[in-house]
Amino acid sequence: MALAIKVYEREEGVFVVALTGSLDSATYGELEDKVTPFLMETTRALIFDLKHLEYISSMGVSVVLKAKKAIESFGNSFLMINMQPQIKTVFEIVKALPSIALFESLEEADAYLTEMQRRAREKARGEGQL
């Protein structure tokens, strides 16, 4: 099965990677190529939407976890939304959950990001940076 990848900017610095199909040893390179340009400090959040992902192999998990590690190395957020049960099982098997922020919808992820930004602003104000 093929993999379709759609990357779009939800708001400044917040990118959604929507996957459809199968993320496996034949398709993981496509995802790696598409995501790599967004693994930078200016990406405030990278959200993987897995609503239409039907299958993931260990190579697919590896690409997702590498993206997570890269984004978090800048102190930014990595989230996954709309995870199908069979995909969640794979992440549980490799013990990647609960280290990944997992949300039921894009709206829930947005609420989380809004709260994180609010806390960061309050902290900066408290430290006299704003």
C-alpha cells in the first residue's frame, strides 16, 4: 500500500503532517524526506495526524521517533493526533507511549499548545523578560 503525506502550516511555526496509507520499509524514506525540512528551531510544534494511517512498521516508527527527538532538542513540541488502535498498539509495544503527547483531535492539540504558550508567557513575565 502506498503512503500519502500532506504537510501544512496550521499557524506560524506549527506544522501538521497528515499520513494516509502504510508507513513501512518501502515508504519510510518518503516521510523522512518530507519531514526533514521542518526539523528546525523555528518549528514550534510538529503534529502528526494519523487518522488515515492504516499500518506502521518499525522503520516507520523510527522516522516518527527521530522527528520527535529533533523537534524536542530545540525545546519545541511534538504531538500525535487521531491515532488508530492498531497504530497505538505498535507504539505501546516499542514503549514509545506515554513519552509522546497523544491527542484525540487537532482541536485538543491546539488547546494544549495554547496552554503551553500561555505558561511560557507567564514564566517570562515573572522573570521580567516581557
